[in-house]
Amino acid sequence: MDRRSTPVKKRIHIHPYALAGLVPICFFLVFYFYPLSGIFIKSFFQKGKIDLFFLDQVFASPRMLKIIWFTFWQAGLSTLLTLICALPCAFVLSHYAFKGKKIIKILASIPFVLPAIVVAVALQACFGKNGFFFGLKLEHPLALILLAHVFYNFSVMLRIITGFWSSLQGRIREAAIVLGANPWQVFLTITLPLLKPAIFAASTLVFIFCFSSFGIILILGGPGFSTIEAEIYRQAAHLFNLPLASFLSLIQIGFTFALMWIYTSFTKRAARFSPDAEQANLRKPVLLWEKMMIASVIIFIIGLCVVPLLALVMQSLTHNNQLSFIFYKALFENPSDSIFYIPPVHAIKYSFLFAGSALVIAVITGVCAAFFIRFCDRKIDNKLTSFFDPIFMLPLSTSAVTLGFGIIITLDKPPLNLRTSIFLIPIVHALVGFPFVLRSILPALRSIPEQLTDAASMLGASPLKIFKAIDLPLISKALVAGAIFAFTISLGEFGATIFTARPETPTIPVAIYRFLGQPGAMNYGQAMAISTLLMIVTAIGFILIENFRIGNSEGF
């Protein structure tokens, strides 16, 4: 009898970093793609068959067409005004070195990290009926909307253009001057062509933010100045017209995806020329006109970015034209002793609980995604990175209102019946904050030399030991910055929360919106007080992020 040798089965070894990719992929499939597909199904399929009755409600309605048109032109005008304000400031910050420059850049950046609802309240406090800005009143809703968008997006335009323009002040400019070109020729033939992609990329990004603006439109615009985003909320939450709300969400998704594609193409063009920031030749102001120009920029940035925030603080501390803490004390009281009244301090408590939970979820998924992308970079194929990296950034190009609406209409049946679950809010917040965590960690992870981890592996270190001994210590600062990002974004998230928050578990932005919707000086004052607290927390978070991001130019 012949004995045949049984073949030895080969063990398939899957690297832990490859398995780590399953965490963000599954997270996205369940909480991003499944809700968006639910919106599509809800739009076109009613009772198992295609139903397009709502198309007439959109394209045959003058009101709907007006809303769509207003969404586009207000975003375009807001972007143009932001560019006009940012370009001169970017010129000064990219060409001159002066005392207090770092503080001015931080002050200019704070508005963007503030929740949109705080921005709206700050503009109301500064230019509303009881405004503090030297008696200047801007009571027209459109003027307030445009000003709020400039205030909110100024730092985005400024940081992108300043960062790129600073790098153009090196050897190329000096070579052109040596060859006899005057400053105007240098600008037209060298600086402007190289700067165009950065300008277009920044403008596209600002347009996206203005196009999908929700909290600002909802509070400052009123019913007469509605956008697609605000109308989605109105149709779903107030009129219960889910098919129409779903179709408007599809329109929103289509346009934002197209805009993100345009933004990506501009960033790729900007990346073709990679200027070296170390070559930047910043000069100190010597001439009088240079000093006056710098002083004008400083005054403008303080006036635009700081004065509205100071007005917000002053409104929260003023009662009957006297300094008072009555609005802050009211946040902790239940004057009617009603069991149905939710004191604002509970909203603060729930916001911090949700933000802490969202931080944990976003950090876990973000770390797994970062290690998975780096593993694809080094061990598998760059094509996988080119596929998954943009996929993981999709929440940035998707309206928060659309995300919240999609989750509400899809995650309502077992085994994913989360519509009434308290865990739904941190999950949604983690989804919104996840891209920021990924973009904070990934550049730090990619900067770790491959030879270092390969040497440790050859010496017998397991992937877990390499992670603990090498990777984790080297990305710790970026990890902390990403965690703070996730926490502060969760605190201020409003668009998705207004759909997912339960009445007994409000967050700070929801509480602010409720206060503003109720008459009375006490309600308005409490809205100012709780907005001030949220502003302080997010501003502190941004300053901490800036400290932890030192040397990390690729991060957000």
C-alpha cells in the first residue's frame, strides 16, 4: 500500500494593519453609504415602484427654483467677498515679518473652528437690534448672511493662500529680479500663474462651505432666505415630506461631490509646483506705506474676527445696561420647577458626554484608517490608497443635515434600530470628525522612515510591539491634535444633531437654537451666555491643536 504524503496547508497570514482597514470600512458602510443609499431609495421608490411625483414639487415650483438659485448665488457672492477680504491680508502675511504676527494669524483662524450657530449668534450680538458695534445695525437678513459667511470662511481663504504665497518669496522671485523683471512683471508672469491653483482651490472650498451652510441660514435668514440645506430640514422636520426632502438631499449630494472633485483637481494642480517654505524671504517693514499697510491689515482682522466675538461676550454680561452674570446663573436654574423643563446645564453635560464618546470612536476609526492607508502605500499598491483616501474624506463633502436625515430614515429597523438610541449622536459626530482625525495622523505616520520599522521587524518585533515602541510615540502629538479636533467638532455640530437629538438629551447648539426661537430677554441672554461658553471651549481647543501641530504642514 502506497503512502502518499498529505499536502501541508499554507497559512494565510494577514498583516494586522490590513485587518485594521476593516474598522473604518465597516463604519463607513453602515453609517455613511447605507444612509445615503436610503435617501436614494426614499426619493425614487415608493411602495416598491418608481414614483417621481415630487419632481413637479421641485421643478414646477417657483419657490423651490428660487431656493436653488439663491443657494448658488449667495454662495458665489460670499466666496467673492471672502476672496476680496483675504487677498490683501494674505499678501501682507506672506511678505512681511512683524511683531505679533503669530497672534494675528491665530485670531484670524479662530472663527472657522467656531460652531456655525455661534457665528450666527455673534453676528446678531454685534450687528443686530441690540448690537454693540458702535451703533451700526445690519438688520437685513441677506447682509447678515453674507457677513457671517465672510467672517466664518475668511481664515480658510487666508491660510491656504498665505501658506502658498509665502513659499513663492524665495529663489524664483529673486532670480526674476536679477534678470531685470520689475515687481509688477514678477507678479504677472511668475507669482500669479503659480498662485492661481491655490486661489481656485481655496475659493472652491469656501463655496462648498457657503453652499451647504445651515446654522447661519437658519438663524439669520429666516423663512424668506432659505437654501437647499435649510429646506431639507423644513420639509423633513416640519412638513414630513420625506420624498421631497430626500430628492433635495440628492441634489445637495450631487453638487457637493462635483464641487469636491473640482477642489481636488485644483489642489493637484497646486501640488505640481511644490514650493519650499524654508526659502521664504520675509522682510521687515521699513517704509511708511509698508507699516501703514500692515497696521491696516491688523485692524481689519481684529475688526472682522475679534469684534463680533467681543460683542457676543458683552451681550452675555449685560442686563438692563449693567454688568451682570444673571444669564449665566440662569443656565443652572429651573425657575418653573417643571419636570419637563431641561435646564441648559444639562445640555452642557450631554454635549461633553457625546463629545467624549465621539472622540473615542473617531480616534479608533481614524487610527485604523491611517495605518491601513500607510500599509497600502508601502506594502500593497498606491492605487488602493488613491481609492480609499478620498473615500474616507467623503463626510467633508457631505452636508451634515443630509447625513443626519439619511441616518434617521434608514437606521430605524432591527438590527440597526438606532433612531431613539442615545448612541446615535456620538456616532454621527464621530463620522463628521473622522476626516479631521485621519488628516491629522496620516502625515505624521507617513513621516516615519520605513527603514526604522523594517529594522525592528527584522530584529523580531511583532507589529503590535512596533506600534507601541515606534509608531505610537512618534504620532502622539498628531493623535492628540486629532482627538481635540474630534472633541471640538462634536461640541459644535448642529446640522445632523438637530435631526438625531432627543428632546430630553439636547446639546449646546440645539439649546442655543431653542433659546433663540423663544421670545423674551432672558431666553436671548441665555443664548448669548451658552454661546460664549461654547466659543471659549472651541477657541481653547484650536489653540491646543495649533501647539500640537507644530511642524506638521500637511495636517488641517
